[in-house]
Amino acid sequence: MDNLTIDKYLVPYDFTPVTEEAFHYAHQLAETGGGQVMLLHIVKKKEESKAAELKLSDFVKNLPENLKKTTEYKVMVGNIFEDINKFAQSTSASVIVMGTHGSSGLKKFFGSDAMKVVANSSVPFILTQEHQKKTEINDIVMPFSFQKESVQITHFAASLAEKYDATIHLVGYRGADEWLLRDMKTNQAIVRKHLIQNNVKHNMVTLPGKDSYEKELMDYARVVDADLIAAAYFSQGIRAMFHKFLEEMINNDQKIPIITINAPEVMAVNSGFSFLTI
């Protein structure tokens, strides 16, 4: 399979419980699928660096041996909304595992804050939540729509599913418009072709259509006890409703982690994803 080997997990870390949870989640994935975890702490001023490095060094030294040997760390001066992605690219990070709802440093990240970071990145994100229960990846729910950008997450979702022997549940966005329904079905065919070609386990999901798409999607995620929701990020024009949709997914009350990527950024910089364009 010509895919992204997810073997370097970058974790923005600010010493809060939620970012420590993200760190352990990343290590669980690395332990299962193989890989290295990099902790990144960003300070605003250079004079804050030394104290942060000592604190981060102590944290790593006190880790169990199995975690210590696969953990690296870095302190840098910068802005979290811009420099997380720059560092990820400079170190060829495969995925950024970022905790939301932090109480300091990451400034109580919620959906809208997380989107500011994702918007500057061409690297995929796994967004974890405070007190989440999921530590494995067996079932991935993937919502998609009539917009071609909505299927850009397929490459990364398929990579994860293959690595962790998981099943992808494809859930198409409903709509009464005949043309939009046609485009959604076209995207569905493109996604399925890629998954079939790469022997990724998957199934098609037809929602009842009695309630909102968002509610029925989350009801389905609850029924299958989903471990991850995979949804692309895009926010311009009519796409704005899907921007809001993704924010709601990030803050879901089931505390299911989200994997996302800035779809327009990926389409602009990576021609290797041409198989996902219409």
C-alpha cells in the first residue's frame, strides 16, 4: 500500500492533564503500530526556555522505561497557532496528537481554537479530549459529503485502519438535492475504490433520515462504540457548515477522538492525493 507510515507522533505539551492524556494516547498508538513520540513545548519568550526544558526533562526522566526510550522532547519559542505545524513539517511528523480543553498554555482549547491550528497545517491531527476513554483503534467512523474536500481524509484513515486492523464505517451526508446526492455517491465510489484496492475493512452506513445528520451520525458512533471519527476540515463558502460540523465533532459528548486534516492545504501541496479529486 502506497500510504503514509504513521511512525512519528508529535504531541504539543503544556504540562496540563489533558496534554498528558494526549501523550499517553500517542504512546498507546506508537506501542501498537510502532513509532516514536515527540513532545513539543512552546514558550512565548526565550528566557522561559531553560525552566521549561528542565521541567520537560524531569518529566521524561520519570517515565517508565518502555515510554522513556521512545520519547523525545523539544522546547521552542513561538506561537502555538503557527509554529506547531512548522515544527511538524521540519521533523517530518506523521501526525499531531493534540489534547483539547487544556487549562493553561493551550488556553482551554475548544473546537474553534483547535481549528486555528489545523487551518495552518498540512499534517493530519488526532484531537483528543479530556478524560476520554478510547485508547485503541478498532472502529473508525468517517462522515463525508458531496464536497470533494470531504474525502481527503481517506488516505490517513485508511493508513490507520491498515496499521491497527480497524474497520472504517463510511457515513454519507444526506440531502434532498439530486445533484448533490449524485456528487456524494461519486465521492463514495472514490473512497470505496481506494479502500478496496488497499484491502481496508469497511462498510457502508445508511442513516434512518428521521433526525439531523449530526445526531444520527453520533448515535451510530455510539452504537458501534467508535474509537475515532475521521473528518476533513474545510471552511470556505458553503463549506462553512462543515467547519461548524467539525467543531461539534471535536466537542462530542462521547469523548471520541477526531482525526482531521486541512483538506484544501493537502490538495494544494500534495499531488499524490490526485486519486481523491473529481
